[in-house]
Amino acid sequence: MDLTAGGARVASVARSERTGLVPAGTVLAGSVISLVGLTWDIQWHGDVGPDTFFTMPHLFLYSGSAISGLASLVVVLMTTAARRAGRQVDARVGGRAINVFGRVFAAPAGYLVTGTGAAMFLLYGLWDQWWHGLYGFDAVIDSPPHIGLLLSITLSIIGTVMVFAAAREHRWGTNGVVGSLGVLIAFSTVTVLGLQQIDLDMVDVISLGIALLSVLLVSAGAGFLRRPGGAAWVAASLAVIQAITWWFSPWAAEAYASAVGLPMRDYIDGVPAMPALMPMALLPIALVLEAIYFVSRRRDWANGRISVLAGGIGGLLVGLTMPIQNAIVYGSDSVDWPIVFATAAVGAVLGLLGGFAGWRFGGMLRLLAPAKGEHAHA
């Protein structure tokens, strides 16, 4: 047994854990702060009214992206300096380094994506400020600069998932992937609001978008961990986010309105707007997917193919439950069952796509981590 090699490996793992955890945790914190700002801002629009550029929810949104962007920039500069000095660059810290602008910079893959999203957010933020200056109050979420801002943050969160995936041999790496995927599902429920511009009377278009993205991302968790619990843990992280924001969003909107001397609207329904978009049944649905994966493992079926079937069932169940959830949450006197069944049927088709793409996305995340014995590269 080569004790020297074993000791070197242990020291390498410990070093990567120390150098990787802090920046990874920082970009995740930035993503969470942006999510908090978004839930607060949407609730503010519904309960209080239009706003201007400089509000507390907006500051949360912008500070979250700034934190993620600055942390990514620091890692890129440190990686570049290490390579120029001839030191090895640990591929477990954000993924393998990618040349940027020729060989001017060396950027770990995860931090490159996160930093790019933060830079785009800054540009769209400037556009949003100009938009406010030109049109004044902002009453809608699907204005052109807002769409750009939301997509930029989504890109940053995807980068955060990649950062943790590169460190999957550490427990905090796998936990970070699960938590980041939960944040990504929560955030994606707002981006699907853009689908409400599609005029289809027979299906709930927003519920279909949520079905596709939620199935895709819980399948990505299963495809990444490749062991029992991957899909369920991602769904559980969303459930925690939903529970916290369900309380926080209305409270923050009312407290901030009181602090700045603005009245609450008389006709508010008391429903936390953004948390109500998150699928409440996703955890039991993920457990159904886990049962399908469990049977496939016992029978030695190809999980990549079974993920398509599991995704179809997941899409069917999310498409079935989301319209019912909306009816219950918003106090509707009846459920439009033809729309429920039509949404479930289309959701099953979209779920097939989500299961297929999600499992493979999880496999791509696994490739960000270095192979055994390849713990660093120059």
C-alpha cells in the first residue's frame, strides 16, 4: 500500500474542501437572497402596488446577484493567478478551468456560468433603471427588462448547481446540489408566468410550465446522485423553501409598507403569491418517482430509459394536482375538471421530455467532478 500517495490524497481532499466550501456557500447565499427578494417583490406588487427602482425587495434582488458575481470574480482571478504561477488548479473547486478571452483568464466552469449570469443581471438592471425613469411606476413582472433579470438570475443559479456538483465527493457538495436545485425550482415558477401570454382555453398553461420544470429538476437530482433519495431530497428542499416563503412574503410586504407609510390594498386575498405557484404535491410525487427508480434498480432496468417513464408519470401528477391546488388556495367554489384532465394529459407528455432531459442533465453535472485520481489539473 502506498501510504505516501494515500496521505497526499487525504491532504488534497481536505485542501479542496477548505478552498471550495467558502466561495460555493457564498454564491448559494447570493442565490437565496435573490429568491427572497423576488418573493418579497412579487408580494409587494400584489398587496401594496407599483413601485420604483429603489425599494428594499429590489435591493435584495440586486445584492444577491452582486454577492454571487463578486464571489465568482474572486475565484476566477485566483484561478488565473494560480495557473500563471504554474500551480495546479483543483478541478473540484467549481469544475475544470476554461480559458476565457484566449488564455487571459482561467475560469472554473461553474463560476464562469454564475459570473456570466451576474454580469448579465447588471446590464439588465441598468436597463430596468432606465425603464423606471422613462415610464415611472412598474406594475407588471413581465416587462422586457424584468424578463432579462429573471433569466440572468436563473443562469446564476444553474452555475451554483454546477459549482457544488464539481465537489460531489464532499458531503457539502451533494447537499449543495440538492439545495440549489430546490432554489432553481422555486425561482423557475416565476419565469413560467411569461407563458400566460399564450392563449389556450382548454389547459392551464402555467401549470404545464411548472410540471415540465419541476419534473426536469427532480429528475436531475436523481440523475446526479444515482442512488435512492435524489428526487425526494430535491422536492423536500423545495417544500422547506415554500414553507418559509409562505410565511415570509406576506409578512415582509406588510411590515415594509408600514415602515414606509404606505397602505395595504383593501382587496388583497392573503395568498402568498410566489409560494402559491410552487407545487405543494411535489414531494409525494417525487416519492412515486423514487419507487419507480427502486423497482428499476431491483430488476436491473436501464435507469436512463426508466427516467422517461417516471418523468411522464410525474408530469401527469403535477399537471393533475396544480389546477386543484390553485382552486383550493384561491378559494374557488368549483374545479374545472375538463381543464384539469387536459392539463394532466399534456403534462404527461411534457413530463416524458422532463424525465429524459433531467436525468441526462444530472449525468452532465456528475461529469463536472474530476475522475478518481484526477484531483487537479494545470
